[in-house]
Amino acid sequence: MTTHTFSRRLLLKGAGALACTSSLAPLGTAAAQTTAVPLNAASAQRPELAGQGPLALFNDALPGPLLRVRKGDPLAVQLQNGLDAPLSLVWHGVRTTKGAAPTAAVSPGAQQQLTLVPRDAGTYWYHAAAPAQAHRALAGPLVVLEPGAPAYDSDHVLFIQGFPPASGLPLFPVNGAISPTFEGPADGRTRLRLINATPLFLPLRVDAPAAYVIAVDGQPAEPFAPKDNRLQLAPGGRIDLAVSLGDANPARLLLDTAAEPVQLAIVSPVGAGGTPADGPPPPLPANDLPKTLPFANAARFTLKIGGATAAPIGPVKAGQVVVLTLDNALDTPVAVRIDGHPVRLLDAVYDGWSPWWHDTVPVAAKSTRRIAFLADTAGQWAIVAQRGGDGATLTTTTYQVTA
């Protein structure tokens, strides 16, 4: 799979104009919500990042505010559209307790209260449905907390955005800053929630004594150490890491390029030192997802990627397993977002599956990927295929689940 490469000199040019601290508040815990959180979309300028062109920001912040809610609790936002075009939200990867997450278009100058109740704990994000608005910064992180006490003493969201050559200054701010510094316990582990809000396939590397993947696209995974501490993060995808620090050098998150790696963020150890935590950490609490999928009576479909709008898929009955082949005949890789239900990647021929759930599936150029999921929530759900590199929407369709 191909990725765009950038000059390190260009990436660091102009970085001095930016503060090297995170613009997001510490993660902490979610308090009981009494009023709707305001999300005010309006035009803004960030010339140090995006050149002279206008951006659309939530609450005049880059990225938008960190939304936090505990699993099973309601989250209400008051969406106000100060733009000159309609605005719809995508709650990327979020399953709700009943029906679809609210995405109704809000007209220019209007506002609307949206409420959802997330079914799953994990790392998610929200963004404008229109790619041009989303990739010009109209986006922010959403964290759904697990029940009980936090599993890690230090827990940070790293929201990665990209302003590549179209702006004249290819930069990758994390939480709105160039190479921000975070803190974590020297004698323990830090949870890093990586969110790829760029339209690029990001080849990442973690420079730390130990790092384990503990969740993929919001869903807990059996902890595993990535080979050579390298990760490939698809556009819209998320990976949660448990990183051991020790008391010596800071840990670094790096973007691998054709030239030198680019430092995206630093995690500095604090407190009394000691031997870095070794071995895999305990798994995160599981969400309510099936341990097996019965394929004998699965409904099977193919989605050809390339036409602007594909015919709707289904309908299928709630409780039925769906196997979907994503057929990419194009010369470019794509990222396919499946709303409503997390999916498993299947073997190219057989129905054996990989050990992780996804809501964003990469499909290489001129190739196919097979996915499967249990259609357990009635409603009409979107599937959107976007081109890697510029995020252009290539194909959209829906699938319907009936009660």
C-alpha cells in the first residue's frame, strides 16, 4: 500500500510558530452530563498550519473539543452551523444503543441538539460528513470510558491531522501542535489513543522500551507487540497503545517517511524510576461483540468500488451474519468506513478471520478484502469508500437491517 512522503525540512519549516503542548484537556474522567456540549462550527484561519486558506473549526479549536462519556451514558451536543453550507456529523465507529447515531443535516445559521448513547467503550472521533470540511479540520476526538477505575495512570489522546502540500506547508499537528510533549509514569505504562484524522495511510513507529496494541478501531484486542514497533494506521483508523517508559529517554511517536522519520509526539517519564513494565498488559474489558460468527446461512454481497453511488445492500434481518467483499479495481488504495457494526477481516478465500474488529478497512489498489459482521441493530447504515491521499469519496452506499 502506498503512502505520500514529505520532506522533513518542509515538515519542520514554520513549526516554531506553534506551541509544543497539547491543545486538548487531560483525559481524566467523565462527569455526569447535565447540559448539551456546544459544538459551534465556523470559519477560521490558521496560517501557520494551513496557509492563507480558510478552515472550518469547532469552537475555534484545532482539533475540536475532546468529548468524553462513560459507556452506556447519554452524550448530548448542541450543534450550531456557522458555515455557509449544510453540516452533517459522522460519529466514526460509534455503535449506539438504539438505531443510528444522529447525523441529520443542519442548515447554515441553524442549530440542533443531537443525543447518542454509545454501546462500546473505546477511542472514536466525530467529523463533518463532507470530506472537504472534515479534512480542513472540522473534526475532534470522542472517548467512551470503560466502567470502573481507569486502567492506566496516564491516558492521552493523540489526534493526528494533516496539512499536506495543497497548503504549501506539509505539517502533521497532534492535538493542534507540532511535536507536543505528554507525560507518563516512569514506573508504569501510559495509554496512547492514536487517531488518524488525515486522508493518508500513516506508517508509524514507536520508539519506547515496550509498546503493546490494546485496541483497534475502538475495540479491545488481545494485547500484542507490533513487529519492530511499527504500525500502519488507515485514514480514519485508531490504535490504542500501552507504552512502557522507564526513567531514561522519553518515548517518541514517529512518522516513517522516505527520508528521515518525523517526530509526531513525545512522552516524557515522570516520577520515581524503576524497571520498565515488561510483558503484555491485561486486556481491556471486552465490549458486547460476538466471539464467533456462524457462516452457514450468511448473506453474501459484493461492493464494487469506483462508481459514485452503489446500489443499496440487503435488506438483511437482525441477527444474520453478513459477508461483504470489497472489490477495489482502482489504481489507488482506499479506506472503507462501515457504519453501524464492527467488522472482522476474513481470509481471501476461506471464512477464517483475523483477531481484531474494525470500522475502517484498508483495501489496496486492484485488490479485494472480505469482511464479516453480525447485523444486530436495525436501521439503515452507510458504507463510504474514500481514496487514500486526498480523501475523495469514491463510492457510497447503504445497507439495511430489518427487525
